[in-house]
Amino acid sequence: MVRLTPDERRRQLLGIGLRMFVDKPVQEVSIDAVAAEAGISRGLLFHYFPTKTAYHQAVVAAAGRRFLRNARPDDGATGEVALEQVTRRFIEQIRRRRAFYVALVFGQGPVSIPTPEGEEEFATTLRARLADLVIERCGYAAAARPVVHAWVAYVEDRAIESSADASNVEVTALVAHCTRALEALQETPTQRPRVPLP
Amino acid sequence: MVRLTPDERRRQLLGIGLRMFVDKPVQEVSIDAVAAEAGISRGLLFHYFPTKTAYHQAVVAAAGRRFLRNARPDDGATGEVALEQVTRRFIEQIRRRRAFYVALVFGQGPVSIPTPEGEEEFATTLRARLADLVIERCGYAAAARPVVHAWVAYVEDRAIESSADASNVEVTALVAHCTRALEALQETPTQRPRVPLP
DNA sequence: AGTGCTATTGAGCATTGCTCAACAAGACGC
DNA sequence: GCGTCTTGTTGAGCAATGCTCAATAGCACT
């Protein structure tokens, strides 16, 4: 019987979930399997997470936090440089761990990533957090939020679909395309239909 | 005991799943509940779907097929007109049944939508099918497929995030923006990085 | 009416999600 | 070194669940 700090144990369980939910969907991963992997009893898992669904959501949220953290630009960076960094880091991350991303982040719909400490029960999605990041750090207007939010979806799809074996050069080109695309999208008017209706 | 055609029964079960999986995730919807809703025994459900996961996937695929079918342009339409129709129908559909779409299509990652009859085990996602639709019907080059595919993700996000209570006029403006956005994205070069690396 | 086909049932089993009272590992005081 | 307190941890136990399979019952056709 190994006794861990609640924090250590929690982290261990989340880490195991991060591995187990990649190949199998929730309903095919049993609490027993997770507990066995951790070397603990079933009961303990329910001491840390009230329900299996709650555990799964916590794992997914952890995955989202991880991607968000790794996509952050350098502390000094702002404007176009920051945008290039965020875009590159986001894309590279997805490509490096494609299956992981698809299973735990992309395939989970609007999964909440609670902001860490204290802030009043605020929760949101990875796309929303990345959009905030771009708006705050790269100098985009708050009014452009819908465009930025959906642009994240665009970049995400390009990263997922681009085959992971492509060379680094292609990644650079993709990053360049995506940063330019954000400007192009932002400049695309939202007012009049281009094809007048009959 | 009510006896139905296998086809009718299958349709009924898929229809029930289409309703049940909107509010609750897979692991919280029991086969018992589905069977009770259909007025049949648990066993029968396993006669139609070998496993619960298979049933869920079939339901999700059905949802995808539905959206794909409703997004098709008119038979005669081509080019820009077809693009406008596909975009509008896709957006309107998502907005009209937002929760449904998010739960069953968006929140399921790369769910396969098998092409109906005969075709050799080909299966793909809703985004891929919509991309094919745009390429074939709206006159886009096959080389633009990655852009079109990710553009679908962009449109999808705009539709999901735009509040459902907005007026019809705003939808028209959004459709116009999205169709223009596809051109803008297509014209955004993928070759050189805009911000040269140090 | 009889016969064949098959959609459907229902008992049954192993596993699963979840609860809870009891246990034991470490920290602290003495 | 001993006792005590706190709390991370266990394991039995239960109802519900996913799934199997032999038996049944509805329907079409002769």
C-alpha cells in the first residue's frame, strides 16, 4: 500500500487517463483498468473523482490545458512575432501528437478548461482560450473574436489533416499560410452577400 | 409484442439514439433506457448492433448523413450559386439544431460516415464529404482540398458560435462572409513565411 | 391448418459504476 | 519508543449495465 499526496495521486490518475483514453473511448475504458494501471483500488478513484464522467472530463481538461500552455508565445513577444509563435507551436504540437489531440481535445466537443486558481468558476474551451491569447498578445481587436475563434478551428484542421510525416519546411509554409490567412479572414467583409439573391 | 421490418426497427432505434445522445454522453445512456424508449427488450438491440459503441457510432453516422443531405445544393446549381447554397444550408442547419449538432457531429471527432450502398468499405467524415461536395459542385480544384476541408471547419465554428437567436439578416451576412472567405483563403499563399525567421 | 422463416424475448452471467464502514501509513507530541 | 490523530486507502458489497443464447411468437405462404 503506497500512500501519496492527494496532489500526486490526482496527477498520476490524470496522467494514466491521458494515456488510456487515446486508443479507447470512454465507455470502453473501465475504472478497474485505470485503477489496476495505477496500482490502487477502484474505491480510491471515486475518492478523487465523484463519477467516471467527471474523471474523463478532468482528463480532457488536463489535455486541453497542456496544449494551451505549450502554445503560449515567449514572454516578450507581441504582434506578428507572437502570432507566428502561437500558430507554429499549436500546429507542431498537434502534428507531433495527432492521435492524442484528436482523441482528447478535438473529439470532445466543447470541453471546459477551467482557468486555474480562484477565478470564479469561469470555464471555456481550448479554442476560446487560444482566441483570447491571440487577441491579447498579438494585438487583435476584441471585435474580431468570432473570426479569430473560427480561425483557430481552421488552423486546427489544417494541422490535423496535414500528414505527420511531412518535413519541417512544409510546417513553416503552413504556419506562414495560416498567419496570413488570419489577416485575410479579418479583412473579408461580413456585410453584403456577394451573390445577390433572385 | 410488435414485429417490425428490420429496416423499420433499425430506423426507429437510430431515431431514438438521435434524441437520447443529445443531452447525455454515451456512457450515461444505458441500453436499457434505449430499449425501454423503443418498447423492446435489451436483447433485440444487440441483434441490430453488435455492441453499444457500434450503436452509438451508427447514430452519429446517421446524424452526419442527415446534415450532409440537407446541405446539398439544388440539382441544377453550380459554381458560386451552389457554394452559396451549401454554405447557407450548412450554417442554417447548425444554428437551427445547435445542441444536436454539437453533441452528435462536432463532439465526436473523426466519425466515419459510410457512403450508402455497395461502395467498397469507403468511409469518411462530414467535413471530408462537404469538402468533396464543394470541389465537385462549386468548381474548386482538387488541389485546394486541404483549404476547403479546413474552411468547412471555419464555417462550422462560425455557425456554432454565432448565437442562435440572431436574425435571418445576420445569417445572410455570415454566409456572404464565408463564401468570400473561401476565396480569400484559397488565394492566401502557402509558400513563404511572412515573418522571416532570424 | 400447417409449415418455414425470423423478429423478438427473457433468463442468465460477468463486469461495471459506485458506496461506505473499516483499516493503516505517516506526522506529531510526549 | 509509544500513543494518538489525521487522512489516504482498502475491500466487501450492491444495483445496474453490457452482452449471450436458446426458446418463443408473429407473419407469409402453401
